[in-house]
Amino acid sequence: MTTASHYVFMDLEEMIKNGKYSKLHEISEKYSDRYNEDNELQTICDKIINSLATENQQELENIKKDLQQLINTRKMQTGGGSRLWFEDRR
């Protein structure tokens, strides 16, 4: 199972902050296809796509808060924690 690193979530958060909504929709679909087994990313991407379709700014602000929390947890998980990409890095 391939999990998305915290850089993926940082990329999504940066696009929300800068208001690049057309690019955000495109990148959300791209990441959703690439990391199709990562449930947390799938949930966030679905929320982003739905929020953009309904033009709900408040939901995007809530997603930004969720992204910040996911960034912090993914840094620890993929940076040497319990969800490493490889069983042995030697």
C-alpha cells in the first residue's frame, strides 16, 4: 500500500491558501488516482472536489484545518514511524 507523504497534503493546503481552485481540482483528482489505497487522502480529495463543486468557502477552511493535522501526523508516520514505505531501508 502506497501512502501519500506530508508533501502531498502540504501541496493541497498551499493551493487552498492561495485560492488556486481550478488547479486544486485537477491536482486533487490526480492525487486521488495515484494514491487510491490511502483512505485519509481519498476522504480529503472527495471533500475538496465536493466543496469546489458547491463553491462552499467555509468547507474549504475546514479542510485546511484537517490538512494541517494530517501534515503533522504524516510527517511522523512516513519519516521513520510506523507506516514506512519499505520494511527495511538498508
